[in-house]
Amino acid sequence: MEIIGYAYTSEDKGYLSSQLEGLGKYGCDRIVLETDGQQNVAHPHVELEKAVEEMSSGDQLIVFELVCLGKSIIQLADFIATLVEKGIELIVLEKDEALAGLDNAVFTSMITSLAQMEKAIIRQRTSRGLEEARRNGRIGGRPRISEETIERIQFLYNNNKYTLRQIAEECNISLGTAYKYTQER
């Protein structure tokens, strides 16, 4: 069993010191540090992902606080599911007072439940927004093109040997739409 600590650097060097001190007191075998240089990439948790990939069943991943992971509640639930699947235990050293008494299994189960609730709320809000838009006459998706335009696209492609780009410009449509209707027979 290996105990891996995870910390990230931020503008607040005092907070980094607190993370490292907490992880050191816990007795981590090694500490993975996410550096500032990686904060600018599209995927900012490179070191965390590498560490989890290298870990095996029975290992522990220790973080000072959940915020150190830098994940939304939904991302956090997915991350925890990955850890559970690999048999890795997530231990959070500093929890809110109301959560401090919970054991790890209950704590992670609660996070998963909250994430499912958040997904349901997002789904409901999206559905309500789409319904409201339809009631107001707005229809999503790509605009339909007329039968005459479709016939013109096919005529230009088959008879005049226009390129797809020329057809798109001539008919005022996207290149993808031109391609779609030239492939229909």
C-alpha cells in the first residue's frame, strides 16, 4: 500500500505550505505537486492524473482539502468513481466542521449523491429553457433549407462540376451542408 499526497501551487504560498505540512504530518510516502506552469494548459491536473494512473488497489490518495483537486461537484463525483473502480481510497484531511465526523465512505457517497442531484437540476433547467424558447418561437438546431436550394446544390454538383466550396458560396450555405446534399441521390 502506497500513500500519495497531492498538493497544488497557487498564488498563496502560505496555503501551499499548509498543504505540504498537513500531507507531511499524515505520513505520505510521496507528494505529487501540481505546478503553476501547468495551470495554463487545457487539462490542468496532469500530475494528479499521472499519479492516479500509477496507483493500484489499496493505495491512498491524500489531499489537504477538496478544493485542492480543483473540480466541480460533478467532476469530483466522476473522479471518486474512478478511484473506487481502481480500489484507491481518497482521504481529505481538512473538512468543514459539519462534515468532519463523517467517515470516508459516507463522505464520498454524499458527494456522489450531490453530483447526481446537480446533474438532475441542470437537466431540468435545460429542458425548461428549451421549452420556453419553443413557446417564444425560437427553434434550435440548424435552419432548414428549401427544396429548391437542395435541387440547385445537386444540379450544380452533378451538371456544372462546381466544387463543394463554390456550391457553398453560390447557395449561401456551409461547406458541410453542401457536402451533405451532394451525397444524397
